[in-house]
Amino acid sequence: METYTQLRAFADSWAVLALMLFFLGMIAFLFRPGGRRRHEDAATSIFRHDDRPAPATAAEQSREARP
């Protein structure tokens, strides 16, 4: 039996099963009851230290940097 044939048979049976179980495990992990707070925290983390808008150009940045 050739190597290609053996790998093809493995991919057709056990690899598909392993990938399907991995996918279902990830879906279960994402929708678990205790995950809502972490997901909301990750979704809003980019706004955590947002107290004013960023300057539009480099010239505005240099003006803001001067005392």
C-alpha cells in the first residue's frame, strides 16, 4: 500500500472525525454560560482608555505634543 493511499484513507476517516470534534468543542466553548462577561470585555476593550478622539493628521499630533 502506498503512502498516499494510507494518508488518504486516514484523512477520509479519522481526520474528519477529529476535526469535527474539534469544531464542536470550540462551538461549545464559545457558548458556555460563563463566557458572556469575557466576550463583552473583549468586544469593548478597544474603547477602554478612549477619552478623546485621535488627531487626524501628523501636524495636529505635533501641535498637541508641544506644551
